[in-house]
Amino acid sequence: MRERILVVDDEPDVVDVVGRYLRREGFETVLAHDGNAALTLAEDADLVILDLMLPSMDGVDVCRRLRERRNIPIIMLTAKADETDRLVGLGVGADDYVVKPFSPRELVARVQAVLRRSGPQPPADDILRVRDLRINLKTRTAERSGQPLSLTTREFDLLAFLARSPRQVFSRTQLLDNVWGFEFAGDLSTVTVHVRRLREKIEPNPVRPQYLKTVWGVGYKLEG
């Protein structure tokens, strides 16, 4: 069954070009030009390519609402190269971002990479346990003290990677390479944003983390 990609942008040329490149690679595409239509059409999509600037409802609000409904991979498009815009997109749950103007081939490669990471993985062990955290690699679900954690695709990948090597310290560069992959063109602040978001979900008090610790001047570790 072909994966269905929702492309949301108010520029018809962008939607048309991206749609054609995705279909050429075997994807099914659904197209939308505003935020309200995106929310409706995303119900049956496997991944959303979402422009930051949209009429009726901007991409940040759309991303936030989608995250409240389901854990669907989201790639944010922005015409602004400003770091603040990228961090805002990541902060509300986007898995990746691409700055306009962009190469359609690069965007398709990002789609393929995000879908690979969000799809089923062949782990050696299906269950990872770190203290009262339980991470099921087969179902891609996690819980703390028996309570489910609502994690995005990238947050789960980050938690699972750290949980495979508890107490080992990883630099932001190592995390970017291992969790996001070498094809990811983002900067180190991407890791910082996702660490903060993950702490908000797994820590009883994110200000004083018990699980995801910072090792100053080095990086991060998951306390075993």
C-alpha cells in the first residue's frame, strides 16, 4: 500500500511541483491550500508537509492541533531562514523543517527518511526499561510508571536511542547524527529543542530532571 502524503501550501506552484515529485517516487498525494482543509485531510495521511504561513490558520496552529489528534510525522516548510521560525516549528512538534527555496528532490529525500524512522523497526529487544520508563520498540510506545507518554516520532527516537545506552553521555552532534541522520541539514539547536520537549513529557518536574540529565560542556544522558 502506497504512503499518502498531504502537501499543504497556499502557493499553487509549490503544491504542484512537490506533488509531482512525490508521485514520481511512488507516493500518493493529497493537496491542500489552507489550514482548515489540512486538518480535515490529515486524518487519512501518513505524513504532512506543512507550510508555516497559511491563510485562515497558520502552520504552527495546524501542527499543534494535529499533534493533539494523532502522532503523524510532520515536515514544516518556511520561507524564513530565521532560527526562531525553525525552533517554533520544532517546538510544536514538527519532525523536520525545510527552508524555501528548496530542492524538491531534497524534500522527497526528507520525506523518505522521516517515514523510515517512524515506521516499524527490527530491534534486537522489543522492550527497553530504564528505571520506571518502559519503551516498546515494536509498537513505538512508551510509558512511565504504567502511564502512557504521548511522544512525537522524533521524541520517541531520541528517547529510544538514549535508553539503549543508559548512563552514557552523548554530545549534541552525536545525537543529531544518530537520531536525525547524516542527511538532516538542521543545526545543534534542534537537539536542544527536542530534549526540552522530551523532558516536559517524561519528567515529573522538567526544571529538575531525574531521567534526562545534562552533563555540562559534554551533552546529555538518560540516567539509569
